Amino acid sequence: MFDDKDIKIAGNKPSDSIKRNSLSAASDDILPEAQVLAAKKLGEYVADKFSEASSAHSDAVEDADADMLVQRILLLSFTVTATFESELINDAVTGIAQKSFLDTVKKKYTALYGHTSDTGAFTFYYLAFRRGNDIDRRVGQTFAMLCGHDGDPIYQELGEVLYCWFSSVVADAAKEFKLNK
């Protein structure tokens, strides 16, 4: 049976230790203004690179490959998110850079913005990313699957190359803005 002696009832005000913990946690999230500005500029810069990469060769894409073009945009968008998470110095900087990236794409590249996130596709990419081993190959396999060419080595390699290339573009930008780990 249940016993009431393990139940604790909190008063109207949190204890001093809870206050201290919440204050120290809040102070960890305070960033120098220079880092905040750098993170915003990084997001804007990466958004411009994302637009260039997304539109490269898009005029040569036939209607049959239009789905592949959308998947390429999704993969590039995921690559930005994943690289920010793995390369930037902390979660606060990552959040600022990611928000700046999305805001810039929404404002400057409206047509691309609608293709920057698909929760289903992102879930598959995150599963590949979070496994931790052979990420490039797994992301390439996911790209091929999402393009409707599951197991096709050409699509797998294309996805792998896109991921590796754009991840290095974002990581290099993080170094330029002095926000890398």
C-alpha cells in the first residue's frame, strides 16, 4: 500500500536552494553581446550559403527530379541544424544561430522557407545522425530513401556528398565567426 510519509508539500515560495539553482542556471545562459551578434551574423551568412547551394543547378532539374530537389533542400537545411549542434560552443549560441538562419531564409528566400523543415524527413535524418557512427553514410542512405530510391548507391553517395560538403561549409563559417568548440 502507499504511505504518506514520502510525500512532501511545498509552501507558497520555493526554498532558498531552488532559488539559488535557478539563478545560477539563468546566469549560464547570459552571453557576451559580441557572441550574440556573431551568432546572428553566422545564421545570416549560412542562410545565404544555403540559398546558393539550394538553387545551384535547379534550372537544369526536370519535373521528374523536382522531388529530389526538395529533398536536397531538406538535407541541406538538416545539415545546418546538425552542424550548428555539433560545432557551436554552446546551446545558447546554437539557438541564436539557428533562429537567425531560419529568420533570414524566411525573410530573404521565402520560396525556400517552405522546404526548410519537414518533421518526417528531419526525424529520419536525426535517427541517422544520432546513431553516432558512420553518420555520413547513414545520412546518404536516408537521403536515397526519402528520394524514393532506397538502396540506390548513386543517390546514397549524392546524399553523403551533399551532407559532408555543406557540413564543412557551415563548420568553416563557425570557425570564421569564432563560435566553434
